[in-house]
Amino acid sequence: MLLEKVSLPQAAIGPWRIESFTTNQHDIHSLLRGRGVPIGQTYTRLMRGNTVVMSDTPAEMRDHLPAYFAAQGSCLINGLGLGMLLKSILKKPEVTDITVIELSKEVIDLVAPHYTDPRIQIIHASAFDYQPPKGKQYGMVWHDIWDYICEDNLPEMHTLHRKYGRRATWQGSWCRAQCEQQRDRWPSRLR
């Protein structure tokens, strides 16, 4: 696969922690929905309390493939997570620089020290409040700031896509199509 597992040590700061986990037979329900992993495999996940914020499972890797393929020139990633996408696009010679916007200082402290390439700039800010330098254009903008695949994320996705619409050659949001499918599955009169 073009994206690969991360190699971050287990650590914790405040409510955030990076941990390894090995899948077991209880994970089969996720596998049936297409989000699971083979039993007995070990992965890394970023947790906030009891919430899985990100993992380096095959499903998460597939979710990030559009951004990987689009990455060229200057890239902007909203949401650091485990740095899985960051790690992969750093290997692309056509990527000149990467700006990562991350809301949580604790996530930056846990993850950023493991990515020291001079092309990276990690900024502690909200994706909604950050203002790129005047005239800055991006070859790829990727928004990955949500914990769950949920249609409730769509208004924020729309806001971010409008914000970067004229600044990006390509942009996308994590699992946007799945969120739209959830929205479209039920007629609005039933909500």
C-alpha cells in the first residue's frame, strides 16, 4: 500500500495517548462493515480518552489515498493525527512543503517530534481560524479533523472547502462521501 503504518512509541499527555493494539475476534463486526482489520494484526491509534481519533489501519489508509495521490507542491493538512499522511507524502519528490494545522497542543507534543523534515511546518491553530499567508496557493489541501464518520460533519466540511476553494488545486475531506451517503440515506422528512 502507498500509505504505511506509523512507527510512533506509546506515550501519553493529558487525555491524549498513542497506543499499540492488536485486533481480536471482537473486532469482526467492524470488518463486516468494511472498516475492520484482520484478526491478530497490530496497529497504532491516537486516543482522546476512550475515543479513537485516528489509527493506521488499512481502512484509514484507504481513506487518505485521495490526498496522497493529489499531493504536489505546497500541501496543507488540517489535522495532524498520527502523521500517517504526512509521513507518506514526504516521500513524494513533487511535494515541496507541507503545512499542518493542529488544534491540540498535546497532539503536537506527542507526534510532531517524530517528523523532522525541514519541509514541514506544524502550526498550533484551529483549521477554521488559521489564515494562510497572503497569496499562498496549495497543490493539495486535506481536512481530517473529525473523530467519527457522520453527516453532522458536512457543514464544517463545506465551510473548509469554501475557505480553501480558490487556494487549492485539489482539496478533500476525510470520509466526506460516506458522510454524504449517510445524509442521503434518509429523506429529510424522517430526520
